[in-house]
Amino acid sequence: MTPPSAPDTLSAPLAGLRVLDLATLFAGPLSATLLGDFGAEVIKVEHPTRPDPSRGHGPAKDGVGLWWKVLGRNKRNVTLDLSTPGGRATLLRLARTADVVVENFRPGTLEKWGLGWEELNEANPRLVLTRVTGFGQFGPYSRRPGFGTLAEAMSGFAAATGEPDGPPTLPPFGLADSVAALATAYAVMTALAARTTTGRGQVVDMAIIEPILAVLGPQLLWYDQLGYVQPRTGNRSRNNAPRNIYRTADGSWLAVSTSAQSVAERVMHLVGRPELVDEPWFATGSGRAEHADLLDAAVGGWIARHTRADAVAAFEKAEAAIAPVYDIRDIVSDPQYQALGTITEVPDPELGPLRMQNVLFRLSDTPGAIRWAGRPHGADTEEVLAELGLTPADITALRTEGAL
């Protein structure tokens, strides 16, 4: 399938869906981005003087935060101080036109402003209120500040990541937030599907500590049934071998996986150790994992005598699984990513053409598209409020109040 050309908004699968993004840093906003990529109209609501901190995270160019260009894509940007009477009234007016609200304030904050579920549901009974917090809306930790790093620590991810004799390891990017964003987008679509039957909206309660626990697989069941706690194994697996990172003759690193028995056998034939296939322990993944030192020596020794290109070619010819360890420079030049259209170029009036990750998946008939990169703080405030029916005098009064 060739990469789809950018559709007009009306042909997108989520066209007609309006999302109010009140959230910051990062799970909530990213979930709204994922919806916007497939045609939802996303209105980003930020505080007039305290914008989403992601605008200032990481490197910037000409004073413009680059992370925001990705996170804020396909969103219109307005400012509202929700703690003011005018901000509250305007948000309720927006909510009457919306399908989804995404927020990540500490539990009780929207209620304090008179914008809790009771008020939003009264304003729009079909509204889906999506609440994304570190620990959920109830329980002993619910009012604690919560970030993805804490979820990575508490989920078991960090404890199982790293070398056996090293410390628990955190990822150098927002893993838990990103996993939660995917789960939140799924939750929103599930709630909207339910609305087609019930006619009513509902509350989505997303705790960032939960989705990353879900992707850790059977660890909970292992503990429940066997008392087994997943240890840190570095790049090895307790379930199969050889599975590791190996260095080539020209200084590159290659990842090898042998989850399938047939692939493990092919690898041993390729590296010149076919006799190992006949060992009784080689017949199972766990048996091979118990002999990882021997298998790593065989595979690592062979790869060390070959260049990256030669090793990859030999593995491909043998129909064995291998991949180079890429950094971002490799990714932008890789022919498979190019064929898929994984990286796309987006025009931007502030910085010129920008390369960024494309939409998350390809649909054959109603593809998503990046229509624009993240826009300046409050860039669409007057336009959006005018569409609600506010007059210039109304908008001026809100600015005077400090609501905008």
C-alpha cells in the first residue's frame, strides 16, 4: 500500500468530531493529537499566561519549541482562564458544541471551578469527559502529582529493565505517557461507540500507571500462579535464546531474535554451529535461555567477523530475524520507513518545512493526515470564539476580565 495523499478534512474518518483538549504534559494532549490526525477538530485550550509546558520542553529553534510542533499538530489554539467567571462560561459554551473533553487536572480541580462532570453533563449530555491523571480519580494516591516517570517506576517496567547487576532503568523518553495516550484514544472511541447506543456521554477515567502495566504481559499472572518475579536480564530474554545485541566487525550493533524455534535453528546453521540444534535443551525457548552464554558466544562470534551489511544480508538469505540498532539518522534514511511514508514533511509558517512522524496507521479508504504543525499560543482564540457567536465586544470584555 502506498502512502495516502493528504485528504480534505471532510473525508477523514473522524470528521465532525469536536475535541476540547484542556490537558498538558503529555498523555492527554497526545491522545487528542491522535484523534486530530484522523480528522477530529481539536481545540487546544491553554491558560492565557501559562501555556502547555511542552512548548518549552526540549530543543527549540528560533525560540520555538520543536516538541510542540508534533504534539500540537492539527489543533486550533485558544486561551481561557477556566478559574474566572468568563472563562468558565466560555468553556461551558464550547462544551455544548463538543463531543469530547480531555483534561488532566488533579481530581477536584474542575469541580472547584464549577466545571465538573455534573456541570458539563448538564450542558451537553452527549459529552465524553476524558480524565487522564497519574493515579486515577480515586484511591489513596489520587491527589498526588503524577507523571509518566512515576508510572514507569511503579508499573514494574523499570524494575525489569537494565542489566542484571545494574540499577532499574527508566526510558529516556515519555514511554508511559505515550502508552497511556494510545489507550486514552482507544477509550474515547469506545465511549463514543457506546454513545451511539445509549445516546449519552460518560466519564473516561485513565490512570497513567495502568496502561504500561498492561503491556508488560504475563508478569502479574506469573507472580500470581508461580510466585515468579521478572528479573533484569539486560538484552537477554528468559523465554528464548539467542536474543541479544551483538557488535559487528565495523562497529555497528545488531539485534537478533529467535522467538520461533525454526528461526533459532536457522541461526545456528548460519553461524556454523548446527550440532547445537540436536541438543535436547535446544527444543524449547526456556531451554535455550538456560544456555544463553553458549548461544551468545556462537552468534556474537560470527557477527563480530562480519560487517553490518554482510551480516544482515546473510540473515535475510537464511530467513532469520535480525535488525540494525538504529538512531534517528538511520531512521530518516531507511528504505522501509520511506516506503511506508512513516516520516512526512509538514509546511510551517514559523519554521518552514518540518519532518515528523506521520499518522499512526494507514487506512485504505479514509486516511488520516497532518494538516498543520503546532500553532502559536492562542493563535485561534478570536476565530473560535466568533464561531460560538461571541461579538468583538464580548471578546474584549473577556480579555479585560483576564479570561483570555
